[in-house]
Amino acid sequence: MRAWRVATIGVGMPSGPGSMSPQPDVNAEAPMTLNGWLRYDTITRMVPDGVRDVLEIGCGLGAFGVRFAERYNYLGLEPDPAAYAVAAGRAAALGRGKVRNVRVEDVEAGQFDLVCAFEVLEHIEDDAAAVKAWATRLRAGGYLLMSVPAHQRRFSVGDQLMGHYRRYDPPVMADLLTRAGFSGISMRLYGFPLCYLLDGPRELLRKRQLAEGDYALAERTGASGRVMQPSGRRIGTITQTLTAPFRVLQRGFPNLGTGLVVRARLDA
């Protein structure tokens, strides 16, 4: 019997209290990529109930973080100085959450209901040690919520350019989390069919980028969160609008896609 199940997902993150005062435009301040919108749709629908305090590891430019900070007490960690500067600026501009340029080990243990890591684990050589370190930041019974590239058979030039060590098949991910003390593992693939359509052009672009520069793996990892990121209200609106039908469509195909979202509960 497999140690995980396809996630049954519902409404998503709870709505916060209403306010009559004008709110900052998050899509203008922190626009998301096409793939980011597809990922975000799945992630938010897998956030467990009862969450209050959230830690995001490797928050990149903070696009997800400022949205999570609308609903939760949010802290984002980002090791890359350039990405951190953008994420901290966005959080300050929108008045939401906190972002720190520190290591996970510098954050007090046992303080969070939910630890998140989106497109992070594949950049870490010792992924088992990383997951165990992240688990110590959770309260008893807390949750880990991650996204990673799916299917090792799809490992390509694009993964090399982004500084990936691997992609993940669901059984491999389930085994990794079980060994780290997690249970109640739920997974869902996302990105069908749009990510498959985008793969060809994206792979050609990445092959050219890799040929033009000989960067160390650490440099590629540091820059991965800044590659091909949109900026400004217009682009943010375009990516949000273009992905709208695909976000709905992908929900009907939880076993198809190029990305994997996983949620697991830390054993008390």
C-alpha cells in the first residue's frame, strides 16, 4: 500500500476580515509567472485548516509570500541577497509579513503551524537533512507544504540551468517525508496541459542560456528565483488572465502535470 494519497482539495486559504480602506494592488507590486499562477492555485487549495503562523523557506522575490501574509502571520527567509532585497521591499510596500536574510538554523524551533518551501528542495544536495531541519521549526502536529519539479525522467537542460540536483516522483517524495517523521502525506500534480505546451520553447531558451554562460551550480541556484520573472501591473494582469482557464482545468487532472505539490503532517 502506498504511503500517500492524491490530495482532495477545497476552498483554500480563508478570507481575512473585510476592510473599507483601499488595499495595495498585490498583482502590480508582486506579479507572478504563468507557471507561478498554476502552482499557486494548487498550493492555496492544499493549505490545512487552523494555520496561523507560517514560515516560508527560500521565498525568492516574495510573490507568494505577500499573498500568504494577507491571511497569516508570515515570515519568509531568502538567502540570495538580490532576491531578498526585492522580497523585503515588496513586503514593506504592501505592509504585509516579514522577510529575513538568514538561514533556517537562525530561526527559533517549534514556532510555526506551517513551513513552506516552494521550488527549493530540488536545489539542495542533501534533501533528507533539509527536510529534517525544516521539521524542527514546526509545532507538534504542524504541516510541511512544498512544491517541487515532478518526474525524474523529465530532468533536462532546464533543470541544469536552474541549479537542480533532481526532480521528484511521488513514491520517492513519500519515502523521504516518512523517514523524516511525517505522515498523512497528500500530493497533487499540477500544470496540465499548459506546462506541457510551454516546455518546448522554454527548453530551447534555457539551452541557449546555458551555452552562453558557464555558471557554478551555487550561482545558478541563487539566480533561479530571479529568472524570467515578470514586473509591473500590465504583465501581472496578463499572466493572471491567461492562466485563469488553465488553473480551473488542471484541477480535474491531479495525476498529470510537470510539478508536484505535497502536504504532510509532522507526527506529534
